Amino acid sequence: MTSTLRVDMTGRPSRPGVSRRAFLAGALGSAGLVLTGCDAMPSTSPVSAPDVARRLAIPPLAAARVEGGTRIFELTARAGTTEFMSGTETRTWGFNGAHLGPTLRATRGERVAVEVSNELDETTSVHWHGMHLPPQMDGGPHQSVEPGETWLPAWEIDQPAATLWYHPHPHGETEKHVYMGLAGLFLLDDDASQAATLPSEYGVDDVPVIVQDKKFDDAGQLTLDSDGNEVGLLGDVVMVNGTVGAYHEVTTGRVRLRLLNGSTARTYSFGFEDRQVDLVATDGGLLPEPVRSDQVRLAPGERAEIVVEMTPGEAAVLRSSDPDLGGVAAPFAFGGNDTFDVLELRPAEGLEPSPEPEWVWEDTGLREADAVVTRSFELQGRKINGLRMDMNRIDEVVTVGDTEIWEVRNLHPVSHSFHVHDVQFRVLSVDGEPPPPELSGRKDTVYLEPNRTYRLIMRFEDYTDPDWPYMYHCHMLLHEDEGMMGQFVVVAPGQEAGEVPGSGHGHH
């Protein structure tokens, strides 16, 4: 019988149970141990009820200036303080403010640039997660921005409309920088998205929902103590857009929620107790058609857009409930039994009508018959294909224009989240079976259940550089920082890999 603490905005009594740390110390000490029936063990949800409900903060749309046909944004990383809970000032980092960053927005065909300035005391970077762009503009660990410096990447937006995001990617320090608050959304529009009948008024019925979990010490300051958890930190405070106990007032019959799992380790399963949702988009944009769903599972780095139908005057609560982690060892130790409220939607007594979601889907033409290369990637421990990340080593060499299949397998008995830079891939199969409908669209990050093979198809277009690499890695950021990452370059036909710029990069 499962005993799980379920916490909502009003708070409910907790049940005593086995702590994560005690269980992990006893049960996961043996390498490769896979336990059965652990989801039936007693556990205590780590997530506490908020002290009060607060209006959801909406990240502002970033201002931009246009020079020579280029839309130029400005982002400045800086330290500040944020009052997450009444009366306590917590030290945080943010872009253009104390915590998180503004929402950047651009349209397909536009040329954009971002002036990235670093006012922190530490080296950082900014990676445009999900974006198709040249490797020197990617913002990975090789595009570092030193304290007091400014970096100016520029590129043309050339991909379908999607909910992307940006965050730091400094080698060995990504978990800390994201956790402290350096993250924001980057929304892409195109003709199809602008013609779609979807809720589209930003911050009103088209709502950014950046979900993160945090852990605070006795002084109310953020701590990254993961308590020995193998996946990383599972915080006891969940926030949306930096708001703890968030609610959003609704004025329309349907609401579009742009969900981002911006956590460093936790996997969520989002849904409502009293209604289904229409899943309309994933990482890389709109699905072929809406998928009616009870729950939407998102691992760190993944996004989803859902449309929720509202009833006048009746509140609806977005909740993360008992995420199915897919056969991991001791799922309760990694959040598999946790249920808690995330965001309350408060509709008015009278709602403006919203049409049924409809759009024209763009087929990007990825066909298995066109694949010319198949690569294999095995994730285990903190390694991919038996190797830890080395900034000086190019692991894979890809020819521009090629369609490839990457067979990715998680051999570790815990969760991983696999992200590939520069491309949006399609999931061909999971263990030889067609993927579920929620994996039918364009993806750049995919949750890897243990001991299953994910066949991903992708095409590397437009940009070649034998020296500057892109990354592939686990997006559970502790895993990434500890070495679960590799590098690939895209070259012209017949060209060989060069040498990664810079010397003396540290091995991690």
C-alpha cells in the first residue's frame, strides 16, 4: 500500500515515512542495483505547502532595438535578492533583474543578436536551448563570458515556432548558475503559429510557466545540498516564474500554458484532477494534432504547451502527481511518489469565448529511409559511451546535410534527460515500438527510462565548423557537470574535424 504525503495550497497533514537519504544509503549502495516494488514503499513528499497564495509573476517581454535589420536584445547577468517567502530576502541571480530573465521573442526569418553582459563575479555563458544556430553562437561551455565582459552572438531565426529557453552552460558549473536563477524563455513565432486558433495574448491567456524546485537553509538562503540524491537536488519548495504558491486570474474560456521544466533534477507529471488537457506542442513546436491527455511528463529541459478549458468561476489547479519514472530504482527516492500543487487558475464568473485549437502543421521531412549514419550512445554513471566530458576532445563528426539516427540507451538505474544542441529530432521508436503520441513532434530533449532504446532521427543543416563543437548531454545538471556530456562538430563533405579552440581546458 502506497503512503504518500500529498501537499496542496492549503496544506495537509504529513505522514511519517522512510527518508530518501536513509533509503538510498541502504539500498542503492550496490552499483547497478534495480529494485522492484519500491514505489509501494512509504515515503514523505519533500514539497511543503506555501505560506500564502501569490499572484503569478509574468516575465516581461524583452525590449529590443533594430539596427541594420537585426533585432538586438540585451541580457545582463547580475546578483540580487528575491523575497520568495514573506520577510526573507534570498540571494539570487538573474538576467536584467534579481531572478530569472525576460522573455525574448522573435519571428522566423528575423536576424537577431543578444548583447550578453556579465556583472557576476564568476564566468558564465548563455545557451539558446533548442535553437538552430552556428556553434560559435550556441552559448555552450566554449562561449564563456568573463566577469565584466560582453558577448554578442547573432544569427537568423530559421525553424518552426516553438517555446525555447535560455540558460547558462559553464563547464562544471551549469547546475549552480541555473539554480541561482539564470534562465528565461525564448519564444519563436512563424506564419503557422500566427494563423493558428490558439490562445495568444502573452501573460493573459498565453501564459509562461517556468517550474523549478528549490531548497532553503535555516537563514532562508538557497542551498544546493542534494542530500546524497543520485539525480541531484529535489527541492522542498516549488515555484512558477519565481512565485511560490502561484495563482493566475483567467478571463478566457481556454488558457494556453507554456510549461518549462527549469529544474536541475526533478521530473514532473503535470495535469488537473478534474479535467484533461490538449497537448498542442512540445520542445520544437506544434504537434501534428492536439493530443488529449491526463498527464504530461516533463524531465529537466523539456517543454510542453497545453490548452486548458475553463469553467466560469471554478478554480482549477495544475498539479504534479506521482510521475511515472519508468522503472527506475527506488522511484520514491527520486520524486516518483510526490504530488503537489503547482499553479492555481482562477477564472472570472464570465469568460470570453476561446475557439477550439486548430493549426496547420509543418512536416520537416525527417524520413528513416534518408538516414545515412546510425550512432549509438550509452549513458551510465556519469559517462556517455564510457567517457566523461573533455573540453579538448571531439567525440563525433557529422557531415552537414546528413540525416542521422542516434540510438540512445540509459544503462543507469536512475533517470536521465538527453539533450542535443542545434537540432530538433523526432523519436522514431522506443524499444522498437512507435513512440506515444506525446513524443510525436519535434524534440530536443527526451526523458530516458532505464534499459530502453530510443531511436532519434535528426538532420544537421546549414552550419559547419570543424573546430567549434556542439554538445549532447544529460540535462539533469548535476550529471552534466560531473561529466555526462560529449561534443560533436558539423563539417563539410570530405572535411575532417579540426582542433577545439583554446588550450588547457580542464578535464572534468
